[in-house]
Amino acid sequence: MPSSAGVIDYFLQPKFGFITSSTTSPSAITNPVTGRGNVLAASVGLASSFGLVYAVSLAPARAGRSVATFPAYEDLAFELWVTHTLASGLVVITQHVMSSESNGIVLWTNLLPSSCVVDVFPGFELTLEWLIGT
């Protein structure tokens, strides 16, 4: 009887202790990310990752940052859209993230996305890394 454990495991999110981050594996991400319309469409990277980890590496002086240990900004730092392509060829948005946090993670709610579009707002710079299994 053939085993399907590998296939099933591929579609499950691993526990945090089994996830690491990388800018080079499975495909390269060039940091810092700035501006609008940044498309992470490398199918190898998206298909082999469980999501992204992000950190604001530069913020404008008047972004309204809180003084907490983990700052949040009054202004949005970036927006991110995850898309999937249906068998018909229709591209649909399956996840939309608007963040004013200084760092965090985005786990794909539906694995194997087609693309990830990131708009970084003026004055901000973002560092992105793939979340991959160890």
C-alpha cells in the first residue's frame, strides 16, 4: 500500500519550533523591499515556503511609532496580497494583510500560492524572509 504521509505533511503548517527563516532558500529575496508592486512570484519560493516573516527596517521620523517594546506605527507600513490561480486561469486574492506592526509573520492560509504582492508605503523599508521547514 503506497504511503501518502509525505503529501499530507506537505499541506500542514509545521509547529514554530520546526520553522526557520531564509532570504536565499528556496529562492532569493532582495532586501530591503521598498515601493509598490513588489511581486514575489518565484513558484519555487512560494510553493516551498509556509509564509513570510517581515520586519520594518526603516520608518519615517513622523510615522507615529509607539514607544512599546515592539513598536506599532499609526500609519500602515505595508500591504500584502496572496493570490492563487484557479484551474480556469482566474487569479483570486486569498489573503490580504495590512500591517502597522514593526515585525511579524504571515502564514499562508492556503498553501501553494501563485504570487505574493507587497506594497511598502513611502518612507518605509521592509525586510522579508521565507518561512521554511527545518
